[in-house]
Amino acid sequence: MIILVIVVTISLAFIAYKSQEASRDKHSLDQLLSLKKDESSFKDAILDFQNLLQGSWYISDRQYQLWKTKYKHLAGMLNPAFGKVKTQDPFKQLILDFTGYWHEGRKIVDGFNEQFVKQESPVIKHILSEKEIQSNSDQITAIASDEDNTLLVAGAGTGKTTTILGKLAYLVERVGVKPEEILLLSFTGRVVDELNERIGKKFPTNNIKALTFHSFGLSVVGEVLRQKPDLAFSTTQARLKFLNEQFDVLLKNRAYLDRVVEYFAYYFKPVVLEPGFKSLDDYYKYVRTEQNLTLRKEYVKSQQEVMIANFLYINGINYEYEAPYKHKTSDNKYRQYKPDFYLPDYDIYLEHFGVNRKGEVHFSQNETQNALQTKKYQAEMVWKRNLHKQQQTKLVETFSYEFTERNWTDQLTNKLNTHNVQFSRRNIGEIFSSLKANGTVKQMVELFATFLDLTKSNGYTLANLQSKIVARNSPRELAFFDVFSPIYQAYEDYLKQTNAIDFHDMLIKAASFINAGRYKANFRYIIIDEFQDFSMSKCVLVKALCDQNPDTKLFCVGDDWQSVFRFTGSDISLMTNFEESYGFTRKSQLVVTNRFNHNLATISNQFILKNPLQIKKEVRSEKDIFGEAVEIHYKKKTDDDWVLKEVLGSLNTGAHNEKRKSTVFLLGRYKHNKPEHLSKYQHELGNLTIDFLTVHSSKGSEADYVVVLDVISGKYGFPSEITDDPLLEIVLSKGDLYPHAEERRLMYVAMTRARHKVYIITDENRPSVFVLELDKSKTPDTAIVCQSCGGELVQKKGPYGIFYSCTNFPRCNYKVTK
């Protein structure tokens, strides 16, 4: 009986299901047949798409999107169930054909374009051969692209300029574009002059000219206004001089001077409250290269200690840093205890403990190491407290969490008041004079200039900049805005009073004239060189040109790995996020370098790709060599030049033995890195042609050998502590927030100027983080890892024999006896 009930139930369910299915099929069929009223439209859509595919030229995304826009209303009528409808009516196949084109159109168009590129390649190769322009398959593929937007990412030494020349030849000879219909733009006068020289040789009868963005913007503004406007500052140095002068004027105001000194005392360098270090070893390496300098020009262990020291100094409280404790604590195992601060006038010791509210240290992202360090750190805290209690010495304690909670000054004031410490504020003018003497003010003005450029380039007004900073609620950013905003206002007032414009205003004004229709452009192609140096103001100008004429096609060439002009307003995210700004883009890469060897390509690739935000590519070389591509040399003293003499002497001997003349670039992060005896080296080493350049000015050049000078830590080191200040994140996109991102790219530029080998010279007492990263003299395969911090153990010899000690000593005391 039960079985019968089950069978009947299943049967009834099946009948109901089949009935519903039949009903659905009938509904789908009815819906399908109801579309017959639009049959001619579906036929037109299919025919139009097929006509695209029957053409003999590249199908741009604009053509494809016009088709999609035209027939979007038909796509809204489609039902996935149409494919299952049972009917002999040929109209069903018509609908399925349209459905296929609608959903697979992008893939079909891409396939057609790939075939077009293959068919066009021999034609391009012939045109380039006639013009004596060298090329490889990657370059020809890029040249063949006739997409609305093409982005060519070209590695160092991969033939970027020859590709641009090839594109020009292809457009003129094959596509039939008139020279006046091509706008070729680059960023610096030097690059434009080089381009025009090479264009003149390849196209002697065509009037093709490269322009800087600024000269083009100036021509637009001049044509509309019928007179060219006055530029406020013709050079970077002229603008820096103006900012310096304005800063001096503002400092005569006592309230402003107070704000500036407070900024220098407590906010000049960022305080890292959240660890970005993967291990204690990374943290210790960072600490080794940090230069934590107080207003009294003494080095302390952390930026929080800098702030405490400056607080005591400004308030006239005499202190000694790490003075030996008055009672003996040293023995055959331990050194004499040195508290962080001693206040001799009150016989008070002050210890700063780097712990959170729970008493934990958090130096890295390795929680196991943090737990071990916390246990060790807490034991040291207990020992210090017990010692002071036993010796009946007065101890004041400060904590890292007070900085996190933003009440450290109030807390320290209350603690010192409890011990009747007298506060007597120092003369602010004297403090500032000291800052000016040691170059700190110069560093600040340079930061003003970079921040001002990025602010204007990215379209911020003072009001919306303030709103953003207030919303972020960072004490350092708020303090900086209080100092920066009067500088910005003085700068803008000067432009108005003199009826002048700066470069950013000029580009934005030109864009506004184009958008308003006051300037008519007739460019079919816009080719942009060095696109990695693009800025928002340039982006606004180019978008205005493209919006005015939607048929205009962009061909942009650059290398995000070599984007090093952020201080002029360039924004690397405009390249790394290119498609977000300009829409569908065909992307190509040039990765075979003709400049340097395989070993140097491998090392430089690994170095730059430490930043995960860079566009992934693998620059490779077909030139193989034996030996190291990068050598690091350590000076014992900052002013020693024997290391440089030794390197140059070796290169001179090698060139003599090989009976050739070698070129050598001495590259410095700054102009002041220029060797004192450069002319002597140039005169005495006859087998070498030696030139000194800053890394920025070396861009686009190459030499047989490169020597990178003074790769040390510090504010004017390499990486520089000026250019990558986290304050710039306020006016930068999120695409460039990796630590030392700009400086890493600059080091990559330095390394890739060499054809054969790179020499890096550093100070053994102040090696930069880049040196520590690049020094491969001890490979991970042979190194002994420190079990405490993850660093490296090295062999040493002491009174009791051979032992292995951590390279991070004295911060890490781990050792192993043999």
C-alpha cells in the first residue's frame, strides 16, 4: 500500500512538472514569436555586425560600442530560454545569431583584430625597413594597434623611441594621416629636442613636430586670448626661491612661527604606530638606517624619543640622553644600565616603554616573534622598575600607547608636575635659527613645493584640501596643513597680483577653452611619450581633446618602473589605472632590452617588483655574462674617496687591456653628491670618459658602467627621506603608497643606465635600506638564520673562542657558540 502511494505521488508530481514545462515552453515560444515585429531590426543588427567583420581594417572599441548602443534595446528583449524553444521557424536562428554576437561580440572582435595584426605585420616591417627603423615582433604588434586607446609599456632599453618613429611612419605611409593631424607630446624640452632630431632624419619632407605639454598648452591659451600669458616661474629653482621668501615673510608672525616650531619638534618625521615589517629582522634593518635627530642635534633610538627630547628642550628642561645610571649595574655579562633620559636638575630618570595598553610590543607582523619579544621586554621593564625601587631613585615612565591615544604631552606634563619640574619655554626664534642652520628648513620648503605641485595638479582647492585633511583626523596632517595653507595662499595671491599662471594653471585653462569650444582641434592621433610622467592636469587636457573629437585615437608609451617625477606633479596611477580614465585599451609590452645583460635584467626586475603595485612584466636580455652585475662597496668614512678611486682605477685598467674607451656615469641622488676630485679623475684616467649626473638627469641616457654614489640612509640619502613623505598620500592616488616607491623607481633608473655593470658605493655605518636589500654577498642558501629575529648570524672570535652573533646586535643578543 505504501509503495502504491509513493508511485502515485511521484506520477502526479511528474505530470505536474511536465505540465508546467509545457506551459513555460509555450510562454517562451509566444515571447519569441512576439519579437517578429522587430525582425527587420534584428536582421539589421546582424548585418551591421557582420559588416564590421568583413572590413579590412582594425575594429576599434568605439565602432563596437556604437553597434552595441544602437541595438541595446533589442538585447533587452532576449530570454535565455529561447535556445530551448522547439520550433521549425527560422526566426529562432535569427535571434540566436544576434544573441551570440551580443554576448560574444568582444571576443569575436578581439579575434578579428589579432588576425588583422598578423596580416598587417609584414606591411609594417616593410615600411620600417624602408625608413631604416629597427624593430622586433613586439614593436610591430604595438604599431599595428589602431585601437581607440593603446598603452605600450616599454621597459628600459627596449626601443621605445624607435617604436614611436615606427608608429609615425605607419600612420603617414600606410594609414594616410596628414602630419598636422598628429599631435606628438612629451614632457621635457630635452626629450622633445631628441625626438625632433630623430624625426627630422626619418621624415625630412614631412612637417611632424614633437611638443612639450606646456608649449602646446601655451599655444592653445595664446590662440584663444590672442596673446600668450606670462608664466610665473620659468624654472623649478625660481619657484623654490619664491617659496623660501614667502616662508621667511610668514615666520615674522609669532603665531605662525610657534606653529612651525611645534611641527618641527613633534611632526617633522612620521611616527610609525602600526608595524609594516614582516619580521624583526626587517624592523632592525629599518632602525639601523633611521636618523632620529632631536632639536639639540643628537641621535636617539626612535621618533617617539625625538618627540620627548624636543618637548623637554622646548620647555627648558635640562636633560641628558642615555647617561649611565648613577649606581653600578654592569658585570661580566651585562653592560651598565643607561636610562633613556636623565633630568640632572631634579635627579629624575625617564624611561620610554614601547608598549601598548596591554604591555605588549608589536615591532613586526610576526606574532610569534612579537610574543617572544613581549616576554623579554616585560622582564626588562620589571628589572628597571625594581632597580629604581631598590636604589630609591625617581623614575618617570612614558608609553607608546600615549602617543597612539594622542595625549602624551598632557600625560608627560602631569607626571613632571608631580615631581615639581619647572617649565621655562625657550626662545622660539633661537630654536628656529638652529633648524635653519642644519638644513631642516630647506627640506621643509622642498616638501612644500612637492605638495603644492600635487595639490594643484590634482585639482584641489585649499577648501576641499582642508575638508579632506580634517576628515582623515591625523595630528601630523592637521599640523602640516596649519603650516602649509598660508604658503599656498601666498602663492595663489602672487599669481593673481601679477596676472600670471603656472604650468598647472596653463594646462587646466587650455583644457577649459577646449571644453568650451573656444579652441577647435583636428587631431586624429595623439601620441604621448614618457607617459609614466603623466599628471592630472595633463590628463584633463588630453581628455578635453578626446571628448571634443571622439574619433581621436590615443597611443601612449611609457614605463611605470621609471616614473620618477612626482615632485613635478606626475601621478603613476594614471598609467597603472589607465583604462579607468580612458576606457577600453589595448595593452602591449616591450620587454627585450638591447641595453644591458641578462644578469642585470634579473636583479633590476626583482628589485623593482618588490613593489606589488608596479605593472608586472619581465624585462629580459639576450646578452649573457659571467660574474656579478651589481657590486656593492663600503666606505669606512663618509668623506673617503679611495673606494671610488679603486673602482675607477679597475675600470680604467680593464679598458686599457681591452684597448677600448669605456664610458662611466657617476650618478648621485643630489647635485651635492658630485665627487670633489671629478676633474682629476677625468684627466688622469685616460681610458675612461667619466660624467657626473643626478639620477633624474640621467634618464634616457646610458653608459658602459654606472657608479651610484652615496647610497646611504638619512634625509639626503638614497632613498631620500624628503620625496616619499607619507603626507603626500593626501594628494596622491592610492596607487603609489608602497614605502619608498618613488625612490625605488629612481634606483631602478640608476641601475638600468648601465650596459655592463653597476657599482654601488655606501657608508658602512649608514647603509641605506636599498643596499641591505641588494647586497647578495651572503646568499640565503649559505646564511645561518637567527632564531630570535630572523636575521643572519655571522662568525666572530672572542676571548672564549669562536661564536656566531646576530648582525642586528646590539638590538638582538642572540648568539650560538661553536
